[in-house]
Amino acid sequence: MKLQDKVAIVTGAASGIGLAIANLFVAEGAQVVYADINEGGLKLDSARAIFAKCDVSSSLELDALIKTAIDKFGHLDIMVNNAGIGSLGGILDTTDEVWEKTLRVNLFGVFYGARAAARAMKERGVKGEIISLSSILGTVGLPGAVAYSATKGGVVQLTHAGALDLAPYGIRMNAIAPGFIATNMTKDVLGNPDFQKMVTANTPLGYVGEPNDIAQAALYLASDASKYVTGTVLYVDGGWTAR
Ligand code: NAP
């Protein structure tokens, strides 16, 4: 068990990548708060797993989420800022509304989660780990995804800068940059045969990834196996960014 007695929060844990991460953490011995804006079809059958409703675009809700984890499990070791929304639109047609909503969830949400977790860890002398979901689109461009790409690039720099601020306290901060992964978020675009063809053609390994590929990366970053790793972006993308 790689996370025995650790306490973790995973945001966006009712679906896709977040659900895979939270389930793997429970299987590895952690006590996990599954946080999401909607409980959806989530069924938790372990005493080490609870659900907490949280909209990550609100800093107040994230502060309350950290308190929930500490009230229930005593402390917080691992924060996974995973919740995010997809957003399509190029620079010519992205509206103020789409721009603001995407930033609020995907970038403000990661900042609020990282800050609230870091404050709680520092206060209690916990040498914790903060993991945030970026994307290949945080590093390379794709036409028609300007707001989404901007948020994921923001997560990369938030991770670099935050890791430096937190290193003196022994708190680590890293990001994961997935390539295309089969989840609800990508169901519609990957359902388009031309788009699916473009994705596999641009992925050197030649196929779309699965949520567990990202969960395994999160487990590595959450565990002591990565104790000397901070301020990095771990690409789990079938080789997309190697081209
Ligand atoms: P997903 O299946 O849509 O899951 C995202 C979860 O986050 C959903 O349960 C969603 O709830 C929830 N959520 C949305 N807005 C929220 C908010 N304001 N507060 C709290 N929870 C919220 O997506 P996914 O593919 O697993 O994506 C997870 C993360 O990986 C995201 O940050 C995404 O950008 C990143 N990522 C995904 C891919 C990919 O190919 N799938 C690639 C690179 C990066 P609702 O369903 O009710 O909206």
C-alpha cells in the first residue's frame, strides 16, 4: 500500500480522471474526500471514502472543503486539483462568458485549491503533495481551444512558482499533463471520426489513453517514490509533446 494512512482530496472526483485517481488512492490505503460539483452516479462503499460537494470556482467552497477533510480525517496530506471543464473556441469567436467561466474553473479553481491546501499543510507542519491537472494544451497549441489552453498553461506556471514558495516547508507541488484520454469531457470530440483520426495520427503510441494511465502518474506524485520531485510537469500523453 503506497498511501497507507494518508489523507487526500480529489476534486472533480465524480467522473473520468478524478474518479480513477480517487479510487486508486483508496485502493492504496488512503482516506479520500471525493469532491465534485455534482455527486452524479458516485457510489462510495469504503469507510475511507466520503463525498463532499464543492464548486472549485469558489475560494470559500475550497476553504470549506479542506476543513471537511480535516474535520473527518484529522489532517491533509495530498491535494489533487483535477476538476476542469472543456471549452472549445478560437481567438476570434471566444466570448467573454466562455473565457471567464473557463478561467474560473480551470485556473482560479486550481489556485484556490492549491492555496487552501498549502495553508492547511503549513499550519500543521505536514510535508504534503499538491498535484494539479494541466494538459498537453498547456504547452502546445491546438486550433480552436484558446481559453482551455490558456488555463492549462497557467497551471504549468502556477506549479513552477508555487513549488518554489512551498519547498522551504517540504510541501511539493507538481502537475500532470495528459494527452487525449477517453472520458466524458472528450466523448463528443472523440466521437467525431475525423477528430479521432487526427488525435491518433498525432499520438506516437497511436491510441487514446485511459483514466487509469493518469491515476498511476498521480499515485507516483502522491507517494514517497517521488519525494525528490517538485515543480515538474509529468507528461502522460502517448508521446504527443515529444514530436
Ligand atoms: P470529466 O470526465 O468531465 O470530469 C470532470 C469532473 O469535474 C466532472 O465530474 C465535472 O462535473 C467536475 N466539475 C466540473 N466543473 C466543476 C467545478 N466547478 N467544481 C467541481 N467539479 C467540477 O473530465 P476529465 O476528462 O476526467 O478531466 C479531468 C481533468 O483532466 C480536467 O482538469 C481536464 O482538463 C484534464 N484533462 C483531461 C484530458 C482528457 O483528454 N480527458 C486531457 C488533458 C487534461 P460535471 O460532469 O457535472 O460537469
